[in-house]
Amino acid sequence: MKRPLDVIFLHRKPRAHGTFSIEFIFEDLRRRMPASIRPIVKVSTYPSNGIFKRIYNMLEAAWVKGDVKHITGDVHYLALLLRKRTAILTIHDCFVLHHKRGPARLFFKLFWFWLPVRCVKYVVAISAATKKEIIQFTGCDPDKIVIIPTIISEAYQPVPKVFNNKKPVLLHVGMAPNKNFERLVEALEGIPCHLSIVGKLEETHLQKLKQHKVEYSAVHNISDEEMRRKYEECDVLAFVSTFEGFGMPIVEANAVGRPVLTSHISSMPEVAADAACLVDPYNVQSIRQGLLKIIHDDEYRERLVENGFKNRERFDSDVIAGQYAELYHLVARGEKRDVSGEDSTFHSNGSLPKDTGKMSHKPQTINP
């Protein structure tokens, strides 16, 4: 009987007051690994700041023994001292390259993207949009990048709710610049609704809400259970980001049974398929018209919800774990991935996804 593969999951040092989505995703994934995989977790000793702490983290990652080493995200620079033929790097997004400027951007581009993708056997992108950006920013060989989507928690289950078309509750998740909060607030002016915000508000956000007379409530640093309740309590997920590596809230809202308003760019059309109303996130009128269509068109709204349940099935956790397990065995055997006849559809049979970056659907976009 063959011994199981020792797969080292290399994690960042958790932030004191940060999010832990990467950790939760891979904790769930490890629970679903087949018996042929023995997961071993190695957390970096130091947070990712300062050159000497980062060098120590790199040496530590290089010293730990295992058949395959998988950098789970964020600490991409750990790849620099790993043995290339047994290393895998998951890249969740390229957000840092969108908002950094000058020397800082050059630093992150070099040590978080350009060098790391050259120091591993395979790169995992969580969406075709992320794969496209990795190629754009690094010139990485497309055949080296495998698309495996993110696991969605099984805690998100259908919860029926009568839609409040008189004064719907709109859920907005996140306050980073790409979340497009300001344009969403502008689009809501004059629409009877309540904006439920998950994220820490700054003074500029408060002024914007007051200026456009939007009723709201806000919470931040909430638990997973509290986040799930936010989905259950809302009538619509308003997720009109200008950029996303994946867009997990889309599928979480799909799973609960809530209609989704999201953007027609980046990874969002790919993730949402036909289970969301797609709008132009840079056009306030497009956002507004999309929301009004969801509120007032009962048949359309119900169709989005039904399509959402079907869309959730594309992201089966056991299938995604199986895709990672197959990749680990492929790397351990020293074999190359078959890239013939590829498409970007997330597979539902447990086999590695094959991709060309093309969409398998063409969702309708709401234009002003």
C-alpha cells in the first residue's frame, strides 16, 4: 500500500485584526482531501513585513519537508527558495498591483508575482479573470496556470424570504476602493431602501450617505455566523465592484437564495453566470436601473434566484478538493498537465479544469 502524499500547506501569519478567508477556505479543503493526501499545515512564524522577517519565513518554508509544497495565498514570496518541481502557488487576485504606485508597486510586482510564478511548477488562479491578469502582469506561460475556483462554505443554505419591494434591504460587503461604495450610494438616491453595510465606515463614507439621503446600518469584524445572517436578512446583494479576483459573496448570496446585482467586468460575469443582474460599475445610472429591475420585475428576480441555486452547484466543495488532490499527485509524479482542448468551464466531475480564458455563457448586461 502506497503511503499518502505529504502536502505542506504554507500559510501566512494571521493578521491581528484582519480577515481569515484564505485560512478558512483551505481548512475546509483539507477536511475534504482523499486518503491519498496527508495535509500538513505550516504557518509563517512572522507577519509579512520587513525584509529580515520575510527572509526567515522563506528559509522556514524551504526547510520543512514534504512531497508537495502549496503556498495558499498572500505570501507569494515564499516561492523564491522552494524547489520548483514540487511547488504550487495559489493566487487569489492581483489587487495590490491595481492600487499601488511607484516603487511600492514595482516591489510587489517583482517579489509577489513576477519571480514567484517562475519559481513554482504550477500556479492556481481562482478564476479565468485572475489567470488573465497573472499573464498580463508576469508574462507567465498560460499552460502553467490552472483554474480552480474557491470553496464556498456549506453553511450557506437556502433560506426563503418574502421580498420587500416597498423598502428592500440591500447588502453591501467590503469597503476597499474596488468595492465601489460611492457609486452605489449615488445610485440609491431617491430609492426607498435600507443599505446594510459590512465594513468599517470612514468619515468620507458617512458624508456620502448623508449627501444622498441613504438609510443605512453598518457593522464590521463580524463572525462567520453573523455574516451568514446578513445574507439571510437582506433582499438583494449589491456587489458592484470595479475589480474582484473571484467574488465569493455572489455565490454565497446564490446559495442563500437572494438576487444579486453585480458588475459586468473582471471575474464577476464568469462567477455569476446567468445568476445575477450585470451592470456597468462605472455608470451610476446602470447600477440604478439594474437595481430597479430587480425590485420591480418579479419574474426576473425569481429567475435570478432559481439560476443562483443552479450556479451554486458549480462550486461543489468536494469537487474542488478533488481538483487540488489531482494536481498534487500530478506534481508529485513529475508529470505535465494535459492542456489539449481546454475551456474555462469549472468541471463538475473532479477532474482538473481546462481553460482558454473564454466564457461559456454570455450574460445580459443592464445598460442605461
